[in-house]
Amino acid sequence: MDQKMEAQDRSLLKVNNLSKIFDISGGLLDQLSWRQGRLTRVKYLVKALNNVSFQIKSGETFSVVGESGCGKSTLGRTVIGLHPPNTGQIHYQDARIDGLNPKQMLPFRKKMQMVFRDPYASLNPRKRIQQILEEPLRFHYPGFGSGEIKDRIEEVMLQVGGDVQWLSRLPHEFSGGQRQRISIARGLVVGPEFIVADEPISALDVSIQAQILNLLLDAQEQRGLTYLFIAHDLSVVEHISTRVAVMYLGTICELARTRDLFSNPLHPYTQALLSAIPRIGKKKARHIKLKGEVPTPINLPPGCVFHGRCRQATERCRQEFPELKTLADGRQLACHEV
Ligand SMILES: Nc1ncnc2c1ncn2[C@@H]1O[C@H](COP(=O)(O)OP(=O)(O)OP(=O)(O)O)[C@@H](O)[C@H]1O
Ligand code: SF4
Ligand SMILES: [Mg+2]
């Protein structure tokens, strides 16, 4: 096995039984209501992630897809430490990183960076680009002199197709695409190994989406980065991903190599999701229209979370939660009927 293949075989990130619950009950007064003649305290818990397990190999692009609200951003934010999980373990290489305090988390913060969907919101409007790039460098590399800082910033600006003249300007002086280049530069400047890219091109004009995507792919190749890529656009996902996890209501329903998933989706939800992609020059699968709405994650149905919309649902599906099992070809699938 050559060195590159060996690196790709190693897990950089291991996630086991990860759950994230948001308590949206509000204050005590909001929680009190009359039920059957008695004053009762009612809690509203959003189960955004439900026992999610997966591994990301070094150097791969691991994409997460699924309808709005299925938990993609919560997953990205939880693995990178922006949300504490309620249950489960997260390992980065050999270190367990869930539950670390901010000081213990510091060495991992510089290895794990996040690129957000909206570059307007993610850059401080009052800070000049020089300051936006310099601050994380000074924080993570306190020993760096001004020469090293200047070199790092210039190198990263060049890599994202920026200009050193941008450094003296404020975020509002740039277009959306330029701002996304700057927020990618801010992530890259500290020398990360792993990047969570949460819909990094969705908020951009279609004409510049491909440029930003290519920039991310070039940076990956040059720096050996590993990506957790969150996206809505399935054609983009098919183009860039090594493996893809399909999520529905906080659970992974199918996880497979990109080619396997797109050529032969097995889970009924994946089949419906992929049937909506326009295929140029290829025979398009019959569009499967899903009936009903996505149930709210506040009141999750028992059994398979997809049963209310699944054409193949049986009585067992209404009662029993299907665990994610691994098939002979390495694909993982959570369905009683496939
Ligand atoms: N901070 C929060 N407080 C309360 N509920 C939250 C919070 N963040 C997310 N949620 C809820 O968790 C669920 C998953 O949200 P999440 O943002 O992870 O979905 P998503 O798949 O990223 O959706 P989208 O494609 O629209 O970005 C949703 O029901 C959402 O309302
Ligand atoms: S477990 Fe049942 S309801 Fe769920 S996807 Fe499979 S067939 Fe459909
Ligand atoms: Mg999201």
C-alpha cells in the first residue's frame, strides 16, 4: 500500500452514538400548561441528532445530505466542538475530544476549522481583513514573529485568489464571492487538517459557485485536507465526494461510496432524494414524490423515523427503529426491508 492510500485508510474522526438535543421549552412559566384539569410542566426537546455513528478517513471528502432541518449543521457543529453533545463519543485521531474544556480543546481548534454558508455573517464587519487573519494566527501560534505572520497571511491570500491590497479593507467592501474567499483564508491560515464546510457555496451567485468549489478542492489537494462537506446540491456532492451520508430527522439512513450511492441507492429515502436530480445524458430515474411532510424532531415517531412517508413501510417499521447495519460491500444502511 503506498503512503497516500495508507493515509486514506486511517480514520481522522470517529463518531459513536452521537446525540444532540436542544431544549426549547423556554422558562418555567412557558412550560406550565393545564392538562386534564391539572397544572403540568411540559418540556419541548428537539432531537436534532439521534445516535449518529460514522468515521471520516484522512484525506477524504465526506459529504452529508438531506432535507432542511435533518440535522446536518448540528452534526458539523457538534463534531467540531461548537455544540456539546448529549451522548456519544468523538475521537480525533487517537484523542477523545467530546467533553473537553476550552483549554483542553485548544490544540484541536487549530486542526479543525469551519467554513460557514454566509460569509457576511461569519466575518466581523468592524475588523479589517489583516486583523481577521492575524488574530487566529497570534492566538494559535504565540511564538510567531511579525515576519512569519506576514508570510503566512500572504501565502494564504494568494492561495484563495485574493490580493494583499485586500488586507487593509473592511468586509463590506467585498462581493459575496470575495468574502467567502476571505473566510476560507481565515480557516486555512492556522494550518488545519480537517474542515467542516457547511454549505460553503449555497449563498453565492451561481456564476461564482464553481470558482469557490475549485478553490476548496485545490486547497484540499495542496494541503492534504479532510472535509466534512454539508450540501443541498446533489450534483455537486456527486462530483466532489469520496463517501456520502444521507440523513433524515437526525439519523443516518444510508452511508456509501459516492459511486455506489448514486448508481444504486438502496434506502427508500435515498431513492426519493436522488430521483429528483436532473441527469444530463443519463437515463433519469423516475421521480419519486414523497407523501406527507417531514415530521417535527420535537415529536419523533416511534419505529423508523421515515415510516410516515415510506411506500414500503410495514408494521415492523412502525414499531422498531432500524439500526444502521454494514453490508458486504461496506455500505451502511438503516432499513428493515432492504
Ligand atoms: N440552537 C438551536 N436551538 C434549538 N433548535 C435548534 C438549534 N439548532 C438547530 N436546531 C433544530 O435542530 C434541527 C436540525 O437543525 P439543523 O440546522 O442542524 O438542520 P440542517 O439539516 O442543517 O438544515 P438546513 O438544511 O436548513 O441548514 C432543526 O429542527 C432545528 O430547528
Ligand atoms: S425501515 Fe421501513 S419505513 Fe423505514 S425506510 Fe425501511 S421500509 Fe421504509
Ligand atoms: Mg444547515
